[in-house]
Amino acid sequence: MAEMEYPEKFRDWFKANLAEYAGDIARHGADSGFPHLTYTNECAAIFDVYADEIWEMAVDDADSMGCKNVAEMLAGFGRADMLGDWAQFRNLMLWYAAETVAREMENE
């Protein structure tokens, strides 16, 4: 299996790996089963590469939604049940980022 390449920005990674699924991710959520978004260990590894960028996205979104912080925003997610451990948190954050970029692409 070829090693995955990681461009500098998450949005570029998403476009290179998931652009063809953007509409479905935007409409149905990242937890519906897409390449690179299915297994917790794979999601956690991708999140680790883009953690700072994804966290910045979450801080900006939490602020724009009127949330006190990212934790308050995450508590409102449909999959907040996934906050049981560090790997699940990273998985959820990657799904959040994927859905955010997918919606951006749909609105372009």
C-alpha cells in the first residue's frame, strides 16, 4: 500500500483525497463511511498532521456560533458520544473538519 501524502494544508489534503465525495459528506456527514474517514486510527493519524489547522477552524466556528469554547460546540455535535478517549476525540475532530470543508466546497 502506498504511503499517503500530506500537503501542507488540510483543505488541500481533502481536495486531493475526498473531493469526489464532498457533496455526500456535506449532506450526510463524514461518519457515513468514506475513504480515510472510516477507521479511528486512520482518522487520528490524519488529525495529528493537521491538528493546529483543524483546531483553529474549530475555534473560529465556535466563536461564530456564539459558543463559549470549542468544547461547548463539540457537545452539540450529533456524535458527541465519541468523546470517550483521545483517539475518538481526534476522529471526531477530523470528521468535523471534513464536513466543514465539504460544505465550503458545496457553497463555492
